[in-house]
Amino acid sequence: MLVDNAMLETQERDGAVSFSAWVQPRASKDEIVGELGGALKVRLRTPAVEDRANEALVEFLAELLKRPKSAVRILSGERSRRKRIEISGVTRQQILDLLMQDA
């Protein structure tokens, strides 16, 4: 995996970090696969049907960052593969560390 942490665009404010995510539904497994156009690229097994991929994304990120699901919010992009995510109680470095998990 080729990753440049400086490319992932994040904003830190009021104890929360927001960033863009590019979601690929119906993948073979749930995983973070790198950065794509300034966004965290996430593959999810769940199909993009009836909001299930959004729910799976929230659960997956909450589990990875050891935060409650209520700490993860989709700010925009509910009907798109590109989403804006906000997670409270984490740092920018914790988000960047997600890129390095499988590197």
C-alpha cells in the first residue's frame, strides 16, 4: 500500500476530527486500504442498500478507534460513496494511524 499521510485532509475542532472517506461497498472484507484524493478509502462487505453501508461504516470506524457509535457521524454524503465523517474524542494522529494499520 502506498500512503502519504500528508495527503489525507483532516480538520480538528472542539475535540473532534472530520475527514473525507471514499467507501467501496460489497467488498470481500471490511478494511482501510489507503488514501484516495484526500479521502480515507474504506472497503465494506455491506451493500449500499437501505442505509446499511452507512451504518456499517459508522460501526467499523467506531470499532477501529475504540469509540462508541454515537461518536461517529456522517456529516454529508449519505447517498454517495464520498462522505464527510466527524469522530469525537479522537486526534488527527489517530485518524492518520488508520492508514498505517495494514501497511
